[in-house]
Amino acid sequence: MDVAIIGLGMHRFGRTQALSGVQQGAVAVRAALADAGVAWKQIQFAYGGSQDAGNADALVNELGLTGLQFTNIWNGCATGGSSLHAAYAAIKSGEYDLGVVVGFDKHPPGAFNPDPAEWGLGNWYGEAGLMLTTQFFAMKIQRYMHDHGITEQALARVAEKAFYNGSINPEAWRRQALSQEEILASMMVSHPLRKYMFCSPAEGAVALVVCSEKIARQFTAHPVTLKTAVVRSRYYGSFEVFSPSQAPVVNDAPTQTASRAAFEQAGIGPGDVDVLQLQDTDSGAEIIHMAENGFCEHGEQERLLRDGATRIDGRMPVNTDGGCLANGEPVGASGLRQVHEVCLQLRCQAGARQVPGDPRVGYTHVYGAPGVSGVNIVTR
Amino acid sequence: MSVQSQPIADNLFTWPAESPELLGSRCRRCGEHAFPAQPDCRSCSASDSETVALGNRGTLWTWTVQSFLPKPPYAGPAEPEHFIPYGVGYVEMPCGLRVEARLKPNTPESLRIGMPMKLIIEPLYRDTDGNDVLIFAFDAETEA
């Protein structure tokens, strides 16, 4: 039995002083319910989570106490992906046929400052100033540039595209296009990554209404099918965030294993994908993830970016809404924003940023601490 | 009275020592190393490891420069105006394990993948009892 996504809702990412994270979550759920034409009291189950903004099931105080099964999910940067996977499994199993997936967050400004103990690490690691996600992403792309001939210009091209896409997305947080020159002149944060090459922790919420495909057409003439939802953790030998040491053996990154499993389950390949979202914590991450998800060979990104292949009008449009770079990263919501965007694209409702050519297959990929990846494939 | 010094955590490096070395663990079943030392093996899941010295020389595998003051729990000097950027990198040790560490060189011009590095032990901060708290780091190996 296939799973359909029939409702999309979002509370704009960025900073919303007046609303708590949970309240932003409620805005997103109401929007998704309205989009699907479903009442909250019809919803049988929900999965949701946030990192810093509280328990998702507190949403029932806003939305109504209807006795539904509501499960909180916390799974690092794959929180949204894990919620969607849980909902996918609940419908696949036949136990339920109508549910909500929601992610929201509200982070303070500035880089994340995780507590080492929560990640199974000694306090010394944080005290020594080694536990910053920015450092990891910088060191991963530093080595990648060395091994695969990627240039600083390519890093700037990714950011230029992101902020351009943000500038034509009325829901984006960062709406000002930036030139490569401006990006390359911005402050160096963690060599080789500059200020405009990094996303910022932010606020925001996304909700999806999902149902069994057999009832989807009761609600909408244009359901999107969630072909697969996959989450994978790391293998021994992959180079991951928050690692005081790294093994000499080389193994596939969780992105590679999640991506491969997702393509297998969906019965398609990277060449079939019309519009995609790749984790762009920073410009370098997007470049690495193009190859780790199977969309090109390592090193090929330099030419693809020069040719504009990942722009909205390119042959593999990446992060059409501006991605994390233009929207910021509320951890609990970020992975679901990606799904929201590719669904909008498949419904041809993405306005000025709509990819041309009647897209039919969408792909989303999230990566983050502590070395976890989530991949979703949607079709219509 | 002279300032006392103590390592930031036990079992990260030999101390006090004439020529300090990093400490890690080696799995007796599969031979894989870990840093810091841990009882269980990340590779083969066995629980049969021994603490071993990882040495004090290596080569730089990747690097960056930390250019802004980290938030707590960072324990170095807390005033932004006194913050001195520090290098961060993974140093490949003779056993092949790559250990993440602070680096003394702190400019892109002074850091290069593949450069030889040597272990140093340096104070990170002074604790409330007036003791220097020591952290391991790597400096560029100077030519003999």
C-alpha cells in the first residue's frame, strides 16, 4: 500500500519573536490540515519533534485534545525524516490511514553549543573547543577540495544559487540575492567556509498530512506519493561530525547508504529525479552531497556548478527554495521543509521558483549530527 | 607557590611525562584503535580492549581555523576581545587513526594537508583553584 502526502503547511522560517516553537508548529499543522481539507479531529496519529522548542505532543493543547496517538521523535538532525519514516511505516502496516507529521524549532542565534554528555562524549571535548559543527563541515570540505579538485569558486556558486532562489521565494528567510564577489568577500568563519556559505540556526515549522493512497483522492485530486522514507546512521570508517577520532579504514557515509536504500526501494535511479533537496548546512556540504547521493561523480561538481546544472532551470535543480542557506536551520523542521518544497514543485505550485518541465519525481536528503542521514523520494 | 597543572581529563595523554604521548585503546580481537580509549570496539563490537600509547608524531589529514569564540562549554578565555583563533585538525597517527585536536598554527598560510605535526601539551585555562588545565594539541614539526 502506498503512502500519500495530501496536506502541506509551514510557518515561515527565520525569527518570529511573538510565537513559541510549539505555536509555530500549530500554525503549520493548521495550514496543512486546511490544505488537505481535513479536520484535526479526523487525524488518527501524529509524529513530531523539535530539538530546542519542547515536546511536539504539547501541540494538542493548541490543536485540540482528541485522544489521538501522538509520539514525540527526537533523532538529531534527522528528526523530521524519522517522524516521516514513522508515519510512513504506520500507514504501510495498515494500522492507520490518516496522520500528521510535524517538526518545529526555535534556536538562539549563533552556532549550536551541544552538551558533550548528551552525545556520549567527554566534557573535555566541548571545553577544548572541538565540538562545533562548523569545524566539521569546514574540515570535511577542506579535505574534499584537496582530493577532488573543488575550488573556492564552486563554494561561492552554491551560495549564490541559494540566495538567488531565496530572493524569489516569498517564504524564505534570506531574500537578498548575493553575487559571488560578495560571498567571497564575506568574513571567513571556518576556513575555507565564509559567512555567506553557512546556514544559521533559526526558527520555523513544517507539517504534512499523510494518508493511505487508497483514500487520498477523497481529499485531493493531486496527491503526491511518498515512495520511500529511509534513515541511516553511520558505519565504522565514515568521517562524521562530533568524532574525536576517525578510523583509518574508509567506509560509506550514512548519506550513501540511505540514498542507495531509497533508490532501491523506490525502484528508480538518480537520473529519474526531476527536483531535489540536498542538505546544505554549508556550501561545501551541498557539493559533497551531490556525489554522496549518486547524482554525480566526486569532482564532477566543479563543472556542473559552472554550467548551472543545479539552478532552477538546470538539469538537476537543487534546493529550489533556497535550502538551509536561505531559510536557516530549525533542526526539527528542516528535513520536512525539504519534503514540503519538493511536493509543492510536483504540484506545480512553486510560483516564481517552479522548475519547468512538469516534474514528476522529487528527492530530499538531510544530514547532520551525530552522523545520520534521511532520504525521501516522492512522485506523482 | 608555583602554579599546579593537571590534564583536562584522565587517560587522554601520558602526564606527567618527559615526552608525552596520546593514549588510546586497541581492540584485542580486531586490532582497531580508538581515541579516546574506550572499553568497547566501534568496529567489531567486542569488549576486550587495552590502553595503548598512540605516539606523539603524525601528519595533518585535514584542518580549519576556529575564528570566533565558541559558546560554553568552551572553557578557554571567555572574552571575545581576548580570543585568539586556533587551528583544528585531524592528525593521522602512526597506527592510522586520525585524532582531532587543536592546532598551534592558526592561519591558512601556516597549515597544509600532509604537513608533519608533533604533540604538545599546553594550558587551556586556569581553574578556580588556580591550577592550569592542560590540553593536548599539535604544532608544526620543525625541521631537524
